[in-house]
Amino acid sequence: MSAAKRLREKTNPDLKASRRPDESSTQMLQLINERFDEQKEILSSELRESEARVLSNLQEKFQAMATEIHSLTQRVTQLENEVKKVDELQQRVTELASQLAANGPPSGLVDELKQQVVDLDARLVAKCNAEEDAAVASNLRWHGVPQVEGENLKTLFHKLCFSLQLTPPPVVKSIFRVRPRQSGQSFVDPIIIVKLENVRGKVELLRAIGAYRRDKKVQLSLQLIGFESPALMYMNEQLTKYNYEIFKEAMRLKKHKQLTAVFTRRGVVHVKLSEGGEPRYIQSSLELSELTNDVGGAHRNSFRE
């Protein structure tokens, strides 16, 4: 065998051996690249899914806001039209009064027009009150829940519903605390406002609370929502400022034995004049006063007889 041939045979295995690590490295790099591509695809997919979920949630919230804004715009437009009618009628009364002052107006004309203004103004007030009542008809006020850092109010609300065996819980449109306030020298935990999706959910929750009180013979306590405290908490209907004033006056009259029952239903005040009597819807403090005065007068006359 020639020297050249022996040199070639000796060299070829060395070359082959030297190429094998390069081929291994290439395969390793290719495998790493494939893994990177897989991870990239997985992350891209998860990002797309997260983006879709966020967009869907935002779209739902924007849709709900748009619905509320549209409803509010309609109510404002209706009220503006009513106010415009009142202004026009008042202007007409003023003009007629001025025109007829010198000639002597027909008997009772101006008084009649003034009464129309009073009646229309009363209807406008009643309509405004009805709009406010409708706006809070599904809302609740939750008192006595301590405020803690990082709290999840919706989770606390769901815990209460589960403790009352109300499942599934009513759908919550929004839940938040009002601005904190000082009571004397002590801090009072802010009230929680719960806005439910519909009136039916509020009625079901209040019914469940009533059943719990009757069955357990106790009031609601913080233990129902996971606090290690027997302190009491309260869930009541949210009232407009106008109806809240009526409610306070009715409770005062009940304390003085002029009423036997005072309660709210769908954000408005009802009272009972006697045990077993029919509930009466009270629209104003004046109506409440006249009602109790009439009853008091009847009782006095009966006593004289």
C-alpha cells in the first residue's frame, strides 16, 4: 500500500470524527429553535386569548354604560320637556295677568290658570320622584362591614348569599363603598352600595334575610361573611333623599304609637295604621301628617262618644 493511500485512510476517519460534533451542534440548535417557535406560538395564542377576553369584558361594560346613558338621556329629555311646559304656562299666566289687570280680568280666570300651574308643578315633582325611585329600585345599602385593605366586596356579597343559601346569588351590576365619614371622634366604616341587575334579585335577597332571621332568631352577623366577630351588620333598601325623610318621620310616628308598622318596598315607604291593617303607600310627609291626624281625630271623637 502506498504512503499516499495510507495517509488518506488515516485522515478520512479523523475528518469524519471532526464533523460529527458540528452535526450534533446543528441538530441541537435546530431543536432549540423549534422549542422557541413552539413557546412563541403558545405565548402568542395565550396573548390573543387574553386580549379577546379583555376586549369582550370592555365591550360588555361599555354596552352597559351606553344603555344607562341612553336611559338617563331619555329621562332628562322628558323632564326638560315638562319643565319647559311649566315655564311656558307660568309665562302665559304672567302675560295674561298684565294684559287683564287694566281691564279687569274675568272672574276666576287668573286663579284658574294659577291652579293649573300648581297642578302641573305637582305632577312634575311626582314624576321626578318616580324617576328617582326607579333609579334606586334595585339598590341596597349594606351597613356594618369593616373596611380592610385589598377587600373584594363582590366576594363578600357572594359569601353572604351562600350563607343564606341563596344560590345562585343575584347578579351584581356594581358594588362600592360611599365616601368615608367621621362620626364624632370615631371612624365609621363606609356604607356599601350594592346595585343589582334587577328588582327581583333584591326581593329574593331580602326574603332570604327575613327567613334567616325567623329561623335562627338572630340578626345578620359578620361571621356569615368570614369575619371572626359576632358584630351585627344590616342590609336595607336604598332610598332617595326625599323618601328617606318620609321614612324617618314615619319611624318617629311609630315610636309614638301613631303607626303600627313602617317598611319600605321597592324604595318607597309604606305604613300600617293598625295591626292587620292594609299597607298604605306614602308619597309625602304632608300626606303622612294628614293621615295620622285624621286617625288621631277619629280616635278622639270615638273616645268622646
